[in-house]
Amino acid sequence: MRSRAPIWTVLTLAVSVGLIACGGRQPVAAPAVISPISTPVEPILFQGAKALEFARDQMHFGPRPTGSHEGRLTGDYIVRRLREHGWEVTTQEFEYLGTPVRNIIGARGEGPTILLGAHYDTRRRADSDPIDRTQPLPGANDGASGVAVLIELTRVLNVEATGHRIQVAFFDAEDNGNLDGWDWIVGSRYMANQLQENPAMMILVDMVGDADQQIYWENNSDANLRERIWRVAAELGYSAYFIPQTAYTLTDDHIPFVQRGIPAVDIIDFYYPHWHTAADTIDKISAESLERVGRTLQVWLERGAP
């Protein structure tokens, strides 16, 4: 059996070795605490394919004229999407010529209000159709496209970065003007008349999905505001589609806000050959066109709407 050194000898040696290893009797420095490196959060970009999906969802309901069952289902769909995306939702319900009308308004954020709008109803008759003017309008571009852009914006927009309270309004009863005694822009006019406080500005998106996209300045729109938006489109490489020239003067959902002195812009491609015809179907709009409009608005808004 091997002999063992006394335990105190072993301890003395261990302490001595420890002191030598530490460079004498100097205290050992505590290890540095390294903070974890935070991974930057990538911004969520507007996706044209997703917007096209939202347009298809609306088209699955069929024609969606004001007061119809299909129009009601479309409104319910919009409400559901807004709530899924975390927006507060209110509605305005009233009657016009004995027909129930419902505006839908989403809101989020703090600061001066920017109002974005689109109409979700479709014209009750395709009265510009070359074959059958009695059939209802499918409304892929004239209806579903603007709504799709706004729904996708509610999914991706960094509202806090805008420095504003953002409202998204989905107007009913826009598109039956000159039919059966109806006027145009009934829903937006009702909302404008109900305002307790004017928004700082209003941006309308209407008929923006045309695969052959050509978006000119509209003459009733605020000149300074439209120039600011078109400038961002140019920065994004969209100059061939956002054309900084005036081309048409329209009665559209921005007009009731213009009449209240609110700077407003109508983003619309009115050179659309299938306007108010039965050929306004989903194959006439494209994800790329929706994406150009959506990304322009997203970038502009997240810069603070300069």
C-alpha cells in the first residue's frame, strides 16, 4: 500500500499553486458580462401577391352592390380582416333611398389623422358593357383592388413609425350614380358630413389593380400632396406607372373631403377599358400593380408622410 501525504500538506500545495497561477496574491478579476447582440427586426413589406389574395376573397362573394347579401358578407369580411390585423373597427350604418348602407372604419396609432379610403361596393348594373348592360358588375378593379390594397396595408404598416393616427375607411354606396335615381359617392359624403374633426389629409385608392397600369394625376386632387406621393413612387422605380401629369377630373370619394378643405388625393388608373363592364374580372388585375401602389403608400407613410 502506497503511503499518503498528510492532508494539510496537500492543501498547502494546492493553495500555493493557485497563488502562483494567479500571479501572486492579486485578486482574480470577475469575468466580463457580454450583452447579447439584438437581431434587427426586418420591416414587413407590402406583398402584391397577398393583396391579390384579398381581392380574390372579395370576388368569391360575387357582385357586391349596396344593400345586397353579398355586399353585407363583403363588409363582414373586411371587419374580420381589420380585427385580425389588430385595428379598432367602427361602422356607420344608415339608409339611402330605402337601401341599407354601411361604411367600415379601422383606426390605429396616435397623432394627426391620415385617412385612407376605398369603396367596396360594386355597381348594380354594368351599363357600359357592349353586350348586356343589365348584368351586375363583377368589380375586380372597380371595387376589390382598392380594398385589397388597404387590407394589406393594415397587415404590414408600421403605424408607430408614421407619427400619425391612421384611419382606413371602406366606403359603401359609391358606384350607383345615375342608376335608378342614385347619386355617386353616397358613403363617403355621409362620413365627411359626420366628421367631428378633420383629418390632416385624405388618400383615396380606386381602380389601382389594372395589369396595364397608368396612374396619372387627377385634377381635383391636392397638387402638393400628389407630387409628394408620386416622388416616392419615382424613388421606388415606378415612374413608368405613376405618371406626373394631369389627365382626368373625377367625382370620386375624395371629393366630400376636398369640399371640407382637406388636402386629398385620388390615386386612380382611369384608363381602364373594362370600366363598368362585365369584363372587370380578376384576370384583369395583377399582383405587381397592387404592390406598386401599396409599397408607395407604405414607404411614404412610414417616413411620416413628408
